[in-house]
Amino acid sequence: MTDPMHRTILLFDIEQFGTRDDVEQGILRRLLYEVVDSTLLAAGIHESARLRADRGDSVMELVDAQASVPSMVKMLLTETPALLHSKNRLMAASAQMRLRIVVSAGYVAIDDLDGWVGSDLNHAVRLLNSDPLRAALKQNEDASVLCVSDGIYQGVVRHGPLGVRPDDFHRITVETKEGPTVAWLHGQPGTSEDTAVSSAASPVPDPPHGQTLIGGNQYGQAGGTNHGNMTFTFGDRERGESR
């Protein structure tokens, strides 16, 4: 196993992916790659500074800690919605894509099986799958919604870097079996923010304790691909999701 390295953690998930047929899923996956790659390129983040994991309806990116987080957040708020609008307007309603996006940071190691290991990553995944983020996307007229961890908010967003307005984010509390955790959601608060909701009610069954199974391909810094299923192994489950 490698030593844990500090990375920016960027997660994208397609809404209602499982309700689409195989053709639509294939189209959505291609669109997702185009949106992620174009967004990060616009943020000045080269492919060599990224490590990708693909799990079908989601993409996970570990981004070098030297890459600009303010630029990344700005592009997620501007470039990503513009790209989605441009692509969706040419698609049938059934093939249009809407995204939940999370930006977090923390220490992640890679084990001998190419699994990503780290409670910080586990925490980010919980935010991605949280009820408040799902509800916010459903209520949003735009095709994407962004959530940042408390660390990203306190270290980057609240200082108001160019193109990022702190007042456009509101604090949420995500309640999980391990306890509450704070995150920050872009957009106006809705009624779902008034009540904490336990992620234990999630319709997606939990994987075996300490593991998150991710199918698909892993894309290395040079663009190489390791085929097959991937196991993301975590230690103690971190906090993650909803209010």
C-alpha cells in the first residue's frame, strides 16, 4: 500500500442512471466523461494531475493537491452548468443528464489491489449519496448541484475567491449512523434543510463493512486503463449526509 497522500476529492454522479436503458446509459457515460474532462481542463488541471475511478453512473477523481481548488470550484459553478446545458439541449428528454457533484479533500492511499483507501474518501462518498444533495438536484432547475465539505468551504469558499460567492452556499447537517457532519450546499435552502434525515434509510444497501465496491475501469495519470472491478476499502466509516 502506498503512503496516504493528500488529494482534492472530486465526485460526480448521474441522477436516475438506473432508470435508463442500455443505449441511454452509454450516451450518458460518454457525456459525463466529456463534462468532467472539459471542466477540469478549464480549471487548468492537466490529465497528469488526476487519477480517475469509474463506477458506471459515477466518476471519482483524485486531484493533485497543487492544483487550484478555487479554480476548480469556479468552473464547477460556471463551466459545468454551461456544458450540461449545451449538451442536454441537443438530447431527447430521456437522455438528458443531471449531476450531483461533491468537492472534498483528505488523505487517500492506494492498496496492492489498486483500491483507494481512506476515511476521507468514504466521507465524500456519503455526501454524494446524501438525501439533501439528492433533494436539492430535484428542486433545482439547473442540471447540476454542488456540495463542498466543511474543510473546502472554510479553506476556500468562505474567502470569496474570484467567481465564487460564499453567500450562495448554505450550511447543511448530514446525519448518519456515525453521527452528524457539516457540509455546504450551493443554492437556496429548501424545506428539506429544516429536518435532519438519517442516511440509514437509503435504498442502496451498504457494502460489507469497511469496503465500497466500484465496478468499471480505473484511469491512471498517463491515461492507461486497468479493467475489472475495483474495491475501495475504508477504515472506520466517516460521516456523511443530510439535513
